[in-house]
Amino acid sequence: MTPTPPPDVAALIEELNADRNALPGSPAPDTSRDAVADDDLPALLAAANRSCHIRLPEKGWRRWLLRPLGGLLAQINLHHAFTVRTLNRMMRLLEGEDLPESAALQQAQQRRLTLLRQINERLAALEALQLEARLQKLESAGTSGDTRP
Amino acid sequence: MKLAFVAPFFGAHAAGGAEAECRATALHLAERGHEIDILTTCLLDLQHDWNVEAFAAGVSADGPLTVRRFRSDPVDTQRFARLNLAVQSGRATPEEARAFTADHINSRDLYRWLADHHVRYDRVVFIPYLFGTTLYGSRLCPEKTILIPCLHDEGYARLPTVRDLFHRAARIVFHVEAEARLAKTLYGPLPGKSWIVGEGVDTVLQGDAARFRKTFGIGGPFLLCCGRKDASKNTPELLRYFADSPAVRRHGLHLVLLGPGSVSLPPQAQGLIHDLGFVSHQDKFDAYAACSLFVQPSRNESFSLVLMEAWDFARPVLVHADCEVLRDHVLQAQGGLAYAHAAGFSATVDWLLSHPDAAAACGQSGQHYVRSRYAWPEVMHRWETEVLA
């Protein structure tokens, strides 16, 4: 099988840097309010509401606890998809669900601890090195009285 | 041949490209039978306090090298910081420029010793250009001076004393053509005394991708960036481009940073950027083996050893198009792409990740470039037949 030759790098660099304002490869259209025409807004809000909705627990003390917030949650449901998604995740955590994010968080925490340990070990090694250098300096000053080579 | 290398810092521990190049070049020349003395200060490296000496003055050995350390002159750090800003911005008065050079790292003990003993050396190599040890030291034996400038396009390079240095040196060793072009632009023609030798690179490095992913808990494709993290290396811009890139999210790409320094991470990319700080050489090699792409965001490079190491692992690279040295490397090696702005960054990342065969071919081409031009035997051959001849 013939290996793939490298592309014409100079031409590609020219082409891919041609448009300073383009950000190709965007996974979704920009749906921020500033970018959306007024006519489209109701349809987009309706779509957001279909996909994101804060669910009050069906029964039990959590429903009782959260009932006073019902009106506020309804307003949030209507207006802000990002907040709704975040609150939905909080609700699921409150109900004891193990979210997929928790594994990643635990991994990140573990990695931080490992890195902290490595940093401490390296700092200790550096301190030992500096101490040794200082001792050598003191010794050489004490024995010869002349530190010039 | 008996040679002296003069450098402000020296040792295996000294962080920095010029420091690493000085030691590695001296060691390889010594392996080929040359007798080498290192003349340096007692300071640890550029990042540590210039008024705190880490080593005793005196003579020691580093393998086949004889290391002579001299006490450095005290530095008024507050005054230096003020002058440094003025010089960096290119708005220093002639008096400030002179004071900046005098207030840099100097060692009168070293100068006295070099003045008395330079006759015993066939050549004296000074590296890099911007230190008192080079600017003043080279005045003591200009006819024997070989300058390895590691020149960047920056405010310091426009100092009158630096212009004098380039005209005074008997021989100049450049890393790449772009660096020689920059010197010609700044100082005029330097006929008959400069060579493009490059920097020696250890090749056929070994790394274990699975070990890196297991040790640091990083799965999925990632972009790797190695080196000091600060504004001079353009790291903050890379982080902004990465955080704003739609291609990064589309491909589920992470960014791994290795090296000293600290930068604030953009909140929208939390969880995607992993700042691992200092790691061992082996961890770095494992990271090269594991990464999908390597990025060098700096606009000021005179060679870029880490770029060569990434290519030795046959990784496709991304470089900043504003750095002429890096752009030349990429075009000559056909080893990756260059980006000029945020949109270009996103587009080049997207292209390389969407065309894995072509990206792999770029990596292979880069590997051939490094091994055929910058492997130690090639570089040592150029030193012996051109520079020292």
C-alpha cells in the first residue's frame, strides 16, 4: 500500500487562515438572544422548553420542601434553558442519582492529589539540593579561604 | 581543539533552551575528543533570584566537562525591572540601554579570569546573546569568539550593544535561516562569518502513550503544549483560542500543558485544559507519544527543541504563523500547519483531526526532517567542518 503523502502545507495554511472572522466546524447555530431574530424567538423558546424542564419530585419530603418554589421554577422553565439544565442536574443529585459527571470529577480530584504529592516530592528534592550546595559553599569557604578557581 | 563555553547559567537542572543547548553541545563536542571548559556563574537559572547563589565558586566536573564557576555581581533588581520594561518596549534612551547591559548578569571574577587565560583556548563560545557574560565577555577575545545568539525579534535585539556584539564576533552560529535573516535585517550583512548549523536533537526517543494516560487520568484525544507558560511564550492567547474554538468541542479535544509558570484558565474550558506543571523527561516523552497534535504558540523562537521532539514522535504540529522560524520549519518539513488568528486555529485543528491520514503523513514527514537535519551526528559534522575549521 502506498503511504499517504503530506498535503500541500503552504496552500492549506493560506486557505485555512483566509477568513479571520469564520469559525468553521461549529456544532450548532448560535442561539444566544442577540443572534436570534425576534420572529424566531417563540419557536426557539418552545424547543428549549421541550428539551429542558425542571421536574419536581413525584412524592415524598422533597416535593413538600420544593413546593413553595413552584412558581419560580415555572418562570425559569419558561425563560432560561441553561439554568434549567443546571437545576435539573441538581434535582437529580438531590434524588441520589449517580450522574455521569461524578466519575470524571472523582478522577480529576484523584489526579489533583497525585500531582500535589509529586509537587511536594520535587520541592523536597530541590530543598535538599539547595542545602547540599550551601553546605559545599560553607565547607569550601572554611577550608581554603579562597573561593576563586 | 581546546574550547571554552561561556554561559550565565549552567547545569543539568538549569531550565531554558539556551542552557540545555549549551550543555548538550559541549558534551557532544567533548565526546568527539575536544577539551571543553565551561565558564559560568554560581547562579541556578534565569527564573531564580539573581542575587542568590546556588553553587560555590570553584572548579568541578560534569562528565568530561570542566566547570569553572565564578561569583556573579550583585543586581539591583528593582532598577533592573524598570530598565527591562523600557528596553523590552523598544523605547529605552541610550543611557537606559547602557545601564541595562551593566545591570544584567555579570561576573567581574569571570572577566578577570578570561582576560588572563583566553590564550589557552583555541575558540571561546558565547551563548546566548542577551547577558552581560556574552556582551562584555566577548570583548576580551573577539578574534576567538564564536557566538550562538539564539536571536529573537524583540526589544533587546535592538540594543546598540547587541549590534556591536554581532559585528565584533569572529564567527556566528545560527539555528535556522529565519534567524540569520533577522540578524541581517537588524544589523546589516555579516559576510563570511556566519553558518546555519541548527541545534542537536536526541532522536529515536521512546515514550509510552498508555502509561501517560494512566498516570495522569487523561482519556480521549488531546493537544499538547510544552514549555514555560507565560505571556512571552504566548500561552494566554492559545488558551483563549482553544476555549473559543468550535472545532475543539466538536472533536472532544483536550489541551495538556507541561512546563513551569502559571496562567489563568478560561472558565468556559474548565475540565478540558489539564495543566500538569513540571514533569519528568520520561513523562514528557510519554505525552508526545499519547497526543493527537502538538502546538507551539510562541511568536519568539529561535529553534524550538520541543517542536523537534514532537516530530521525532511523528506527531503533526500546529505553530503560530507570526513566528518566522516556526513557519519555516513547518513549510520545509511539511510537518503540520500554522495558524494566524482564532479562526485559523479552529480551522487548522479541524482540518488535521478530520484528515487523520494526511495528519499522520505530516507527522512522518516532520520525523524525517528532524532525523535527517538535526540528529547529533549531522550537527556535530557541521560544527567540525564549518564552524571550528
